[in-house]
Amino acid sequence: MDSKHTRLRLACYTSGISMSVVASISPILFLTFRSAYGISYSLLGLLVLINFVTQLGVDLVFSFFSHKFNIAKTVKLMPVICLAGLIIYGVWPWIFPNAVYAGLAVGTCVFSAASGLAEVLVSPVIASIPSDDPDREMSKLHSMYAWGVVGVVIVSTLFLYAFGSSSWQWLALLLAIVPLVSSVLYAGAEIPTLATPERASGAFQLLSNKVVWLCVAAIFCGGAAECTMAQWSSSYLELALGIPKVWGDIFGTALFSMALGLGRTLYAKSGRNITSVLVACISLSAVCYLVAAVSPISWLGLIACVLTGLCTSMLWPGTLVVATDRFPAGGVFIYALMAAGGDLGASVVPQLMDIMTDAAIAMPAAAELGSKLGMGAEQLGMKLGMLVGMIVPLCAIPLFVHLHRKD
């Protein structure tokens, strides 16, 4: 492959790692913000919501108005926006020490917008690069996000251990090196022309196709199955399975992401028959959720949580491949619509699980039932929440089977 394609591919890979920085930095620093600034848990959780809502908003704008944008310039601007957001996030508390949360919120909004752009634009850029096996290249791209999370967790843990939590702002600036490298790579790369509907009506015409909505529903379920366990695993291992917090953090975040990256890397090396893989992935995901929820053995529940990463690894990128293969003329619109569907599943379903878990814990009968089963009300509520999480991949099995039959 010539050097211009290599540079562009590397730029896309660093964009994937930048997305992992955006997704991971606030959750890693939650306890630091809580102890240093007295920020409430609800406001800390709002940072995650700001992240998802901003990305979803960008997805929706590009779904219908991608033809209004200069795509090449937007791609090159994307890492610059991410860099600006991380700088605001880290520097604001030094400049405005009495308004720390405002800086965290503004920085989150800015770098989340860049992450939303990356979701929409990086995949079609990779797809436009000549390749013997485009499906595997797409899987390799998405594996960068998973391996990026592992890297961010390790670097952040070592940095905070070595320099203390009071140095968190320097950590944010250190992680800003990733989008900085990405911006340099994009600056010298030639961005290919990407197809977009000529007007919004072209997008609405595609929306009249039932298969489009089938793909959106599939990536909604895939995003939900992946991100629910990613968000829940650490707390679930600690509260429901009784595993110490330090190990819950390691196994719940790092090993899950390693399994996620491993699945995507394996497909990138030797995968084929993507719709068959999707059916197997969604079915095994339901099994993992079930085992995690009902197993009385802590180590078995832990293995189920980690293996969920492997089982869900191809649900998002694989469904994206199916959708773009079915609608090659959709261009950026299809990528944006699928990103919106995935983000929606990743935000709505975990929130519903949280609500239903809180409701179960608050029920008077929960303490009594938990006592009979040898567990507390909170432990029982978490296990019931995990069972609720199983419903999404379980109900999605016929959906993915239908996609396979249409292949």
C-alpha cells in the first residue's frame, strides 16, 4: 500500500484511540473530582450524559444534513476540536478555580462533538481506502477503540499512582497528545471524496426502506449489549458478586475492553461471513448476561462479564458493515444514522437498567426476598438489573437471524 493510504489509515486509527480517551477520562476521574471539588454523583453522571447526548446530536445532524458540510475539511478539523476540548477540560480549573464543573462540562461537550464526528466520518474514510477485505479493515478500525480504552486505563492508573490525583489536569493534557498526533497525520493526508445525499429529501427516501430500520434496530441492540456491560461490569462485580473494588475496576474495565479488542482483532485477521458471526455474537451475549446474573459462583460471574466483551465485539462494527454493504449509495448518511442508533442504544438501555434496579431495591419485598436467597436488597437489585440487561440481546436474536437470511 502506498504511503498516502498508510498515513490516512494511521490517522483513522488515532481517531479511534481519541474516542477511547473521550469515553474513559471522566469515569476514571470521578472519585478524584468527588474528593477534590465535592462534585455530586448526579453531576458527575451528567458528564457521561453530556457525552452521549452531544455525540447523538452530531450523529443526527449528519444523518440529514451531511450534504451541507465540506467533508474533507470536517475530517481534518475533527482532531483539532478534540484537542481543544481536552485542553479546556484540563486548563479551566487553573484559570477559573471557583467554576471547575463548568469547565468540565464545556470541555466534555467540545471533545464529545469531535467524538461524534469521528463516529460518523472515520468509518467511511476507512471504507474508501482500497483493500482486499474491507470488512476486516472495518473491524481493525473499531478494535482501536477497545485497545485504546485498555491503554487509557493503564496509563491513567500508573500516572495517578505515580504523581497523585492532584495532578489529574496534567493527565488530561498528556492524553491530549493522541488527538494532536491525529491532527498532524490528517493535515498531510488526502481525504477521499465521500458520498452524501444531494439533499435532505434523499435521506428521507432511504428512510422509507424497511431494511434500513432493521439495521438501525440491530445496531441499537448491539450498542446496548456492549455498552451496558461496559458501564455496569465494575460496579456489578463489586456489589453483586462481592469482588473487591480494585479487582472489579481492573476486570470490569480493562479485561472487558481487552476481550472487546481481541474479538475485533481476530475478525480483522481471519473473519468471514459477518451475518453468521453476528447471530453467534448476539446469542452468546444473552447467555453471558444470564450467567452473570444468576451464577452463585463469583469467579463464574466474573468470567461471564469479561466474555461479554468478546461476544459483543462485532455487533456494532459488523452491523455497520452489513448496512453499508446493503446501501452503498447512502454514503455518510448511512454511517451517521447507524452511529445515532448505536449511541441511542448505548445510552437509553443502561439508564433504563439503572432505573429498574433502583426501583427493585426500593421495593419492600426486595429485602425479604434477598434475605431468603442469602443476599442484600442492593445485591438482589443488581442481579435483577443484569437480568433486565439480558432481555435486549435475547430479543435481538430473531432480528439478527432475519438479517442473516437476507444476506
